[in-house]
Amino acid sequence: MDTAALHTLFGALSSRRGGESTAIELPGADLAAAHLRCADLQGANLAGARLDGAKLTGANLGGARLDAASLVNADLTGADLRWADLSGALIGGALLAAADLRGAKLPRSLSSAGSLVGARVDPSACARSGFDEEAILALASAGASFDDIASFPSPLRDALASADAVPESAARSRRPAAPDSRRMEAAPDSRRMEAAPDSRRMEAAPDSRRMEAAPDSRRMEAAWSSQRSSAPPESQRIPESQRMPPATDVPRQGVAISAPRRAAGEREPPAVRRAAVSGGPRRAPDAPQLARSTELRLALSGGALLLVLAAAVALAKIPPRGLLLAAHAGSALGAALLTFALPLVGAERNAPRSLGARLVLAAFAATLVYGLDPSRLAVFRLRATLASGDAAQRSTAVRLLARSGHRSFDGLDLSGLDLSRADLSQSSFRNARLAGADLSGAALMESTFGTADLTAANLRGADLTGTDAEQATGWELAACDAATELPGEGACLLGHPVRASQPSGDTTARSAHEGAAPAGAL
């Protein structure tokens, strides 16, 4: 591995994380077995680079130049390779599961990759790569998934569909449904009548059906006309002088309507009579509204849920992932229920809107708390475990803290912990005690050690590029091997790291001293 190239790459990645648009120009660099998970390598020039065994899981390689690069046994699971140039690349044994290869220029030997399950390919990538039908079917048999296959010939589309290489959404899009107008024309008369609008069905129905389907006002007018036609003759009408005066408690509107009708001997419709008796039109019922006691019970249940989740996280020395997910979702639900304890101003005057206002406020509180992610409070519990747990629990706590983004371990006692193969890159270990810790195979790139104690620490196979581990206490007493990536120009001599600035004479004397027999030996 080219240490200088790797140092340059990590510097560029740090600049990109800071918001700068730093170009990455490393053609032909030796980056074998480099740990570049989720790295931002968009548009990087890695033409002819050696990336054998590199860890590029989830990396952003969109538009990158990887032509003639060596990616043998590289892990590109979930990587973004859209519009990247992979022409002539060696990808034997590479893992490309769930990788996005749309628009990319791919090598002919792509089907020889270690895994293509779930990899996304589109016609533009096949066109840029010059793939024929045989190569496309080979990718489908290897597990690749093809998007937007409308431009492919019909036999090839059917072959891809039979090989389950087409997403379900793309398969549905190839079978458009007939328009509503055509379905209506092809349907029989009875179906067309059922699907026709109300106005057409009313016109086509007989008189009796039209009367039944007519609104209440029209039915009332028809009934009223029939009653007027059956009014008593003139001789049977009551004289004006003998008629009873209208009641004083009847509304003025009801009197104005009913008096002429009583004068004509007509009977009032039932709806008019009910309005006259009740004093006006009937009031519409209020919208549903929660009782205050129900709201308080909901708020109490939300508070109880928050307390239970907080106690569960606080009592678990190593909170499991399921508990953290439950705390994340449960805290949002608890916050939503707690909002029911707040009184709404003006709820009595606008009762129909009170329930809607409650639901809107609860949804806002749940969204806010879910975005804040209260499960991150488990960091305090993990730090307490580092101070009081056993060795296994403390090792797990360090790994979980690093995974959640909390990488400051300054002043902590990590002596003798098993941190092998842990991802501790860009962590801070100032004044920390790492004596006897197992850091074999750990990723420690760009970490800060300062005055940490590395006496008898196992650094075999660890990656310490870009660190200041040479300034740590007991650096020469740590264990290393040929696979250890030491900072700067350091070297591993007789199983122990040597500072790059150490004179050759001191190195020879130290080697002779370590190789000499103990005093008094025969």
C-alpha cells in the first residue's frame, strides 16, 4: 500500500467533510486493502489504481474514473457507481450487491463479480458498455436488476421478466390499463347505466324511479301539488271571521307561510309543522369531541410510557438495538400523548375544531421528538458502563459509542480491553490508558493519541496512518507486525514499532540489546 497516497486521500476526504470541493487525483495509486467505507469519492480520478481487497461499502463513486483499475475481491456493497467509468477494470471476486450501476461504463467481465444480487443496471449503462443480449442475460442470471427496460427488444424484455430481473413497478408499467372511456364503451348497457352520472341515470329512469330519486324539496313540491288539487270546495271553506288567530309564540316566518295555506284549507307539510312547533329549524349536532377526563388519561399514559423507556435505558448497562429503536419510536408517541394535557384556548367556542387541533398538536410534537432522537441519551449510560462495567461490557460500550459517532475517549482507562477489528478512526485518546489493549486489525486512521499509554498494546494488523501514535507513552513497547500500518515513515523492528526519527545507530544498539542474552546466562 502506498502510504503517501493514502495520506493524501484522507486529507482530501477531510477537506470534503469540511465543505470544500477538493479534487481527488490519484491515478495508479496503490490503495489495496484500504478502509474507505461510506467515503465521498465522487468524481475521483482512480484510473489504473490498485484497490484489491479495499473496503468501499456504501462509498459514493458517482462519476469516478476507475478505468483499468484493479478491484479484485473489493467490497463495493451498496456503493453508488452511477456514471462511473469501469471500462477495463478487474473485478474478479468483487462484491457489488445492491450497488447502483445506472449509466456506468462497465467491463465485459462484470458477470464474474463475486456478487451482483440487487445491483441496479439500466439500458444506458448497457449501451455505454456495448453489452449485447448475451451479456445482459448473464448479468440477470448473476442477480442484477434492470430498470426502465422499455428500450430493450420485446424478446429480451420477456426474458428479463421471466428471470425476475425486472422490479415489480417496471413490470406493471409495461401493461398500461385501458382508459375509462374504452372500458365504458366495452361494458354492457346495465354496467354503463350503473357507471353513468346521476343526471343521466335520472333521465333514463321511469317516472316513479325519478320521483323516488329526486331530492326532498322536489318530492315535497309534488306532494304539495297533489294536496292542493284535493282542496275542499268553496262551500266547505271556513269564513274569514270564524278563523282562529295564529299563536303568538309561532315565529313570524312560520305565520307568514302557514296562514295563507290555512285560509285555503290546505294542510302543511310535516317539515313545516315541525318547524312551527319547535320554533325554528332543528340544530345540527356538534362534531365529536373528547372529554377532558379522557384527554388527561391519554396524557398520563404518555408520561408513563416515557418514564418506562427512560428507566429501561438507564438500567441496561449495554442497551440492545431493539431497546434503542423502541425508545426512539416510543418517545415520539409519549410526547404526542402528553400534548393532550395542554388546555386549548377557545375550545368551548369552537368545539367542532377542538379534536382536529388536538391531533395537529400531537402530530407536531411527535415529529419534533422523533427528529431529535432521544435514544441518543443512551450515550450517558454507555459512558457510565465504561467506568463501572467488566472488561467485556466496557469493550462493547467502546464499540457502540464509536458506532454512534461519539469518538472522544480522552482520559479513560481502556487497559486490557478487546478492541480488535474495531472502527475507531478519527477518535481521540489523549491521556487515555491503552496498556495491554488488543487493537489488532483495528481501524485507527487519523486518530489522536497525544500522551496516551500504549505499553504492551497489541497493534498487529492495525491501521495507524495519519495518527500521532509515535508521541504516545510506551510506543516502542507495543507489539506490531508486517501488516501494521504505522504513521509517517515508522517501521516495525523485531515486533515493536520504531520512531521514524530514531538514528540508525540507536536502532542497531536497541536491536543488539533486545537480542542479547540476560545477565548471568551461560
